[in-house]
Amino acid sequence: MHIRSAVYSFLCIFCLLFTLSAQEQNYPKAIIVPHGGVACSEFNAAQVGARILQEGGTAMDAMVATGMALAVTYPFAGNIGGGGFLLYYHAKTRKVTAFDFRETAPHAATVTMYLDSTGQPIAEKSRLGGQAVGVPGTVKGLAMAHHRFGRKKWATLLQPAIKLARYGFVVDSAFYRSIQHYQKALSQFPSTRQIFLPNGQPPQPGTLFIQLQLANTLSQIARKGPDAFYTGKIARLIAHSVQQHGGILTVEDLANYRVKERQPIVFNYRGYTIYAMAPPSSGGLTLLGILKSLEAIPLAEQYERNSAPYIALISEIEKYWYARRNQYLGDPDFVAIPFQQYLSPQWHQKALQRAIRLRPYPARKMSAYRAITGQEHPQTTHITIVDASGNMAVMTYTLNGGYGSKLIAEGTGILLNNEMDDFTVKPGSPNMFGLVQGTANAIQPGKRMLSSMTPTLVLKNGQLIGGLGSPGGATIITTVLQVLLNKLDYGLSLAEAVAAARFHHQWLPDSIIIEKGGFSPHTTQQLTRWGFHWITRSSLGDVQAIWKTPEGWEIVSDPRGSGFPVGF
Ligand code: DON
């Protein structure tokens, strides 16, 4: 065992040193391949998925292997202790299936659980440690989707992740910097400190990072299936750790967790058919609203892409749809979603007319500006995979904040989410992403918190042509929107469409966020003259996308992020 492990480690170091040097030598962020491949935010995990595809696995097989590997190599957002959404295009039937494995509020959750005695939100409570944890869905979600669309054995698909955890992978500078950035928060919990801060320091670049507890947990999930996570010893350890740190999640909550198959949101846009995630994600309906509002005008003819008039128009339309998002959307099993209004041309026209009426955007009185709290790093992660038969899987999954609640369940190696912060902690108070939400998304036991995650598929004449998604909290929807507009309206290549500068408006706070250095001073000055308040952020999103071209599949990892595409 010892020798085997040493040999394996040696091979790992050898292979991964090659990997590192590939990155240093400007390994491309976009490739075109004949058969299939993987776009995700971490190279080891992308390689794992591509290998499964080469060995005849379906896109779903590769998604399980990549998703599990990311839980090891990209603990910042890859996870088994979180939740997400997955859309699958099955080439043979040309059908799209949507899986919802979003976290749920524990049974003992209450609407006021994050408020102090004066009714004010205690931000830390919904974001850090045991109290922030929702019931995780990832393992059951992947298992259910695999059951439907996988070909290879579940246990086989988990082996690469188990090996990466047991024998380690070489720490690169991105991994080191990420742990260093979160060092203070991660050091608060002994179970987390022990793993991510051995000797009190982040693992050094060039060293092997081994996670034995996680390897054992994954081995049990491989052997016994998802029940190993939701019942028995692992479930007891999760519930125990959460409760020890002030939380309310129980073994019953875990045992009762259910994945839901949802009708995806589907709509036409300029002859394309777009499939996106239904509530409890706000992504599909908000994307639908914005695109259907824009569809009434010949956008590319009338507006220069990323010019001031373009930013003004789209920001105004985004405001309209984010206001509706925050007022109406929540878990469809708990609140009535106004699907019909979202589909009605009246709402689409209203949003467009409201935006156009403002032309030429006279200065308007700005409502009070509230800073968006939190991060500049996209803390969720998206994976897009296409296989040689043309099946495609798009999955966005998350722990919510970077490293989630920062709490590792003692003895399991599992980082737990802080997804509870996505609920409306208090109507009118902004959450981690500055989203000001209403009672439709209030906390209730068993309810799913509203999400912005937007895994998306695009079809033309019934045939799949592309898929994409991104992290970025509230900015996910507008990130996906802009890549789609760049591609479908402005005809850019996928690489250009992803690389292009981005902006974002979410109604409140009343500011446009624009990517630093992405827009000319002329453009921003014009926006200021028209009365828009804008702020900069170093980057928005980390798109992972695949698109059909005459030459093959174009696979793109966002130049803003740490991923590299792998295909064959
Ligand atoms: O579900 C959501 O919308 C959020 N929990 C996603 C979090 C995220 O993208 C973090 N990245 N900035």
C-alpha cells in the first residue's frame, strides 16, 4: 500500500507538473474538437471527465466523474455538501430533462431564525458555521441523473475523485491563493483548519494535497450509493457537526431529502430554442423575460454592442426583471409562480417600452445607493460537457459562498454549504449578493431557497447547438444573457462571446456593475451623463461553454477563471 501510494504520488507529481507547465505555457482557453469534451473551472477535473468520455461514457457519466473530482480539487465551490441544478439534452430523443437538487431548509427552520431580538439580520448567522447550512442535494442529484442517463457504473465514476483525494494532487498557485484568501474564516473551525491549514498555513504550491477523510467518504458513496451520505454514519457526523456549531440540521432532514425533476423553462428567441432552469432557480424565467423583451427590436442593427445606449437599454430591462424576480419568485412547491405573466407579451413589451421611453436616458434621480457586499470571486462553479453521441450536460452547483459555511463535518472531509443565506432573511434587507428579496422567498421548513443559477442549453431546429453556465450569484443570469446575445445576435465566436467585457444591473442597488477596464471612458462618461450610477468590479462570472461549429465542438473556459477546456 505504502509503495503503491508512493509510486502513485510520483506519477501524480510527474503528470501534474506537466499540467502546471501546460498552464504556464498558455494552454488555450478555447479549443475545437471533433468528438466531445469538458469545460470546467479546474484542469484535473476536466481531464477526469474527458477521459470518461474517451472511454465511451455519456455526458452524464463524465458529469458525475467531473463533479465529484471538483469536490476534491476545487473545494472553493465544487462540492458534495452543497446543491445545484442540472439540465441534460438526450440526443436520441432530443428531450431536455431538468434536475433540481437545490438544498432545503431544515425541518426546524423558522422565518426569523437569522434575526436578532430587535428584528435585524445577523449576517454571520446565515453565512458562517452550522446555522448557515441547508440540507445538501448534490450526491442524490448526481445519482438520480446518473440513474437516468449514465452508462458506466456509479462506483467506477467516483474512482478518479477518490484517487485525487487519497493520493493527492499538486497544489498550484491558484489553489494556494484561494485558501490564503479565506484563511481567517477557514481557521475558525478545527475540523476545517486541520485539513486546509495544516501547520496553520495554506498548503504550499508544488506540494501534494491529500484529503483522506474525503477519500473515505467518497469510497463509501461509491460502494453504497447516495444512501451512504444521507443515512448512517456520514449523515450522523454531518448532523452532529452542524449542531455542535449552533445549527439545526438533523439526520431526519438528510434522510428526507428528495431530488425533484422539473419542467425546464423553454422559449424561443429569434428562431433558437432556449432551455433553462425553472424555479427554485430564478435563472430561467429572468433570462426569458430579458430576452423576450429584447426580441421585439432588431438589437444588432440598432445598437452597437457594449456601447452606452446598449448598456443603458439592457440595464433598464434587467432592472424590470430583477424587480419581478425578487418579488414573485421562490420555491414552486411553496409559492405560486406567475408563469403565465412571464410568458405574456404584455410584460415583455412593458419592460421594453419602459426602457426605450427613457431614451436618450435623461439624468434621473438616483435612489439611495447601497453597496453590494461581498466578493469579487465567482464562488459557484459550472460544468458543460458534450459526448460523442451529441448528448450534453450542463450543471451549476455550489456551496454558495467560497468554501460555503467554512465548516467541514468532523471526520468526513465534507465542506458544508451556507445556502441558507439565499433565502430572504428579512424582506428589504440585502443578502450576500446585494439581492433585496420579498416574502415569496421567506424561510419555511423543507423549502428550497431561490437561486440565480442558470445552466442553459440552446437548440436550433430541434438540434442541440450549445450549452453554458456560470457562477456569480445574482450576476449569473446577466452573464449567461450576455454570452447568448454576443453569440446569437452579434454572431461572435464562442471564445469572443465569452471573453467580451460584461456589465450587470439587478434593480437594487441602483448601480450598473461594469468590468474594470472593459469599457471606454467615453462609454462610462455617457452613462454618468444619463444619470446612471456605475461601479466597477474586477470581473463578472466564470463561463464554461460548448458550442457547435462547422469544424467541431468549440469548448471554452472563461479567460477570467482558472479552468482549461479538455476534449478529444
Ligand atoms: O444559488 C445562487 O444563486 C447562489 N447561491 C450562487 C452563489 C454564487 O454564484 C457565488 N458566486 N459568486
